[in-house]
Amino acid sequence: MVNEAKLYVYGSTTICASCVGAPSSKETEEWLRAAIGRKFSGQPFVVEYVDIFNPPNEVALADMANKIVDEDYMYPVIVVDGEIIAEGNPRLKDIYQVMEDRGYLATMY
């Protein structure tokens, strides 16, 4: 079995000006959790939302939130193991590939 992947969806309650018409960061977090759960059923993972303008007190999360604000990334920004894997409107195919690269196996329906 693989180690539990932790995916962080960084964003804001305000939709990014460049992303008008796209789902909110919170909606992306919920959608991502459901999609990964279906694709990699029974395998441990966590998807957590982080508000970039009000990050938790955990240093690594706050540092990444500040970097996203300072460098003007389009959000939501998806981060795994400190690596930005998607920004703006994420592509599931790319996220699935990151999961598979970490040892996750797609479940058969």
C-alpha cells in the first residue's frame, strides 16, 4: 500500500479574476475529493482546502499560501508534497498521473 497522499487546494472564497466562470476553490476541493475517491477507491488520501488569505497556523501551509499570493498564481492551486501540480482550472488527467506516479492504482469498475 502507498503512503497517504495529501493534496492541498489553495484558494479563496473570491473567484480568481482570470478564472471567471470556473468553479470556486472550495467546489474544486469537493470535486477533486470525489473524483480521486472514485478513481483510487480504497486507497488512503486527503484533500484539504486552504484559504490563501486566511491560512492555518501550520508554517508550511502558510508559507505556500503567501507564495501563491505574492507570485500571483491563478487559483485554485493544487499542491502535493510541496509541489504545485496545477493552477487555475485543474485537469483531472494530470492529477491522476501524479497519484499514479506516487504508487496509486486505478480501481476497476
